[in-house]
Amino acid sequence: MRMSGRAVISSGLAPNRRLGRYTVVDCIGRGGMGEVWLATVDGPGGFRKQVVLKTVRPDLAERGDLVDMLIREAALAARLSHPNLVQVFDLDCVTGTYFFAMEYVPGRPLTQVLRHAALAAGPRLASGSGRMPAVTALSGTVAPWFLSSVLASACDGLHHAHTLVGDDGKPLGLVHRDVSPGNIMVAATGNVVVLDFGIAIAGASSTTQTGVLKGKFQYMSPERIRGEPCDRRCDVYALGVILYLGLCGHPPFASNGEYDLLQQIVSGPPPPPSSHRAGIPVALERICLTAMAHDPARRYRDAAGLAVDLRDWLHAQGERPTPDDVARYVATVFGELPPAGPPRPPTDLGVDDADAQVDSVEVEESAHGRLPTQVDDPPPPPPPPAPRPAPLGEGTRSASSSRRSRPPLDDDAPFTSYSSRSSERAHPTTSADAFVGAPKESRRSADIFDEGPAPRNDASTRWPWSR
């Protein structure tokens, strides 16, 4: 789809301006090629809904190829319907301004959560509800349970996009190509939403033009930089980079510029996260290195496989994070809630203490009904129920036996990627000495969470190793 000869003018959007049936409220984002505006759509009977409008930047509005990209993004995103993907529901052109409307997701991008956790020096945060064992954050990082839960949800949305089929029933081969913390939104409800399919492609390709790269370099896979065919495993690699950054608070590759960064990525795998920081769960590190394997054949074959292993690790720690846990964690990181206390022990009734009994209150019958009376000591808990005998013919079954067909992930046990072939493993551990240009711990700062060098003008550049 080419816009040559089509009149395109500057958007000139401003608060309170009408754009078709939408009323612009404020600009909430500005990227290399586009702007994002909060707006409302009104209807009869006081109906009002907040939406987000995306347009081409005014200074680039004369670029017909960028308008092409905007329309193409809307067309691809409109096909997607998944709770972990942003929903697009309108595309229009008003007085020469092309834009599309999508759902408004109030929340915070993962970039902000990572940065604020680093500035807070790693607050020891359990889940907001206190129901989970506290696998807490290391100094300057987010809690591993939070990071794993968020990325597993992002995997769910991306897998839906990767497996999308066209009207003819054939796979579209959709690849996001710009997966980064800034494009993963943690909503105020705790839901995780993947944003921005602006440079997504349908089919095996890596560049929009010969030798041109678009996206954030820090999250690009080696084969994409080399100009080789790009499939869903490029997005898996980017998810692994995010996991690496969240685990140790350090990017996998440190560099002195764009060329140096891309050269390091294509040269080989990064050092393990544990070379930067001690105390990282071994199994989680292996998941990270499998996702970031230099050879695409050694990575997870799809995002669903990565999600399975992340959730298996969570379950092996006894954790079942809910969206409410995720929302409360983010609120605590930003100081909107006090840090959660230690987890509450489960009661013998199998429900929360607040729903089962009150420790310091005894309920007794009276002429006016059941009244609370203060007592000194709580009543003793009821004895545990006797185990039920096994049915005849089934034999004796150990109480510790698991109904899972696969062993749980354990930090000290050998790791196997259940979604991949048994021969697929992470790259062998690399010495920290091989990490060229790694900054010392004393030089760490919040800017390590920036998403790589900003591409110039149209977020594209050319490199000698690109085809």
C-alpha cells in the first residue's frame, strides 16, 4: 500500500480539538515516528469513553511511507483480539490527518517499573495479598515472581499474534519486532497488555528496505541484525532480553554506541545474569539464556513454550500470582501502598483467616443475635482431618506424589525446557571476563533501563553486515 500522491498535512492536534467523532484531551506519548493522544468519544445519554489516538508526528506527516506504516499497523492490530494485546477498533482520516483509535490502558509501562525498582534499591516486596511465599527482589531489581508473571502474560498475547491466520485460513506469520519494556503495559488492574505493532511484519522478513533496521537495537536478535529471515523466535529473544534486564538490573550487552552494540549481539551470546549479580534463581537464569540463545534453533520455538516454563518455575516456588497481586506490587514500588507484610499462613479450613475466623473475637449467642465479645486468647485451631483411604484397586499413593506429568522446576535441579526438544539447552556459561565493556557495579544508574540508542529520525539505519 503506497500513499504516493496522497495529500497529507500536519496533524496539528491540540487539547479540546475535535477529530471526527473524537475530542482530543492531551498528548500522552511521542515516539520516533508517531504521537499518541488521549481522547474521548461521546454519545447520547451522557455516554463517554476514553480512547487513545495514534497519528504520525507533525514534522513527519509529509512522509507517505510513515502514513503507510500507520495504516498497516491499524489493519494488522484490528485482526487481534486477546486480553494481553491492545485492541484497535477504528481507522480514519479527517482533513488529511490519518489516525487510528485503540483502547486506553491506564497503568505503567514495564520500563517505569524496572527503573523505579532500581531507584528504590530493591524493596523486599511479596505479593500484595500476602498469600504467596515471598520470592523477593534482589537489591535494585524487581521481584522474580512479578517479572515472570508479567512476561508470561506478554507471551500469551504474542503467541496469539504469532499464530494469527488470514481470511484464507493460512498463517500470517506475524512478528511484532519491537518487543521491549516500553511496549509492555502493566495496567492498573494488574492485566498485562502488549502495545505498538507499528513495525510488525507478516511473513519471514527482517527489514523494511534492504539493509534498513527499525526498532530498538538492544532487543534485536542476531539473525535480524544480519538481515536473515525473522520469525516468532525474534520476539522470544526480545522477551529473554527483558527477563535478563529485570533479573540483574543490567543489560546483556554494554556498548559505546550503536555499531558496537550490534556487533556484540551478532558476535555471540551474553554472559549469564549471575555474572553481574549473585542470588539469581538458577532455573530462571536458564530460562532466560534459552530464550536468548544465539542460535534460533536452540531457543524456545514459540512464546507459548517460554510462558509454560515461566509459570512452571512460579508454581515450583509455590506461587500463583493474580492480577491483583501484580497491581499491588506496582503500587507498592511507586509508593502508593505500604510494603506488604509477611505472607499469612493458610488456615486448616483452606481459606483466608479473614474469611474463616477472627483471632481476637469470639462470637456468642445472645438475645439480640450473635454479638462479638473480646477474649484474651484465640480458640485453638481444629485438628487436621484424617487422610482418606485410597480406593480399592488403586494401591497406596504417597501424599507427596504429584499429578503433574513433568517434574517441577527446582533451582538446584537440572533444567529442561519442556516446550523445546530435550537436546535444546541454553548456551554454556560464559566467564564475566568475556563481557567486553561491562560497566562496574558502582557505575550502575537508572539509565540502564533505557531501551537502547534511539534510532535517528525515522528509527532506521544501515549496517555493513546487513544484507
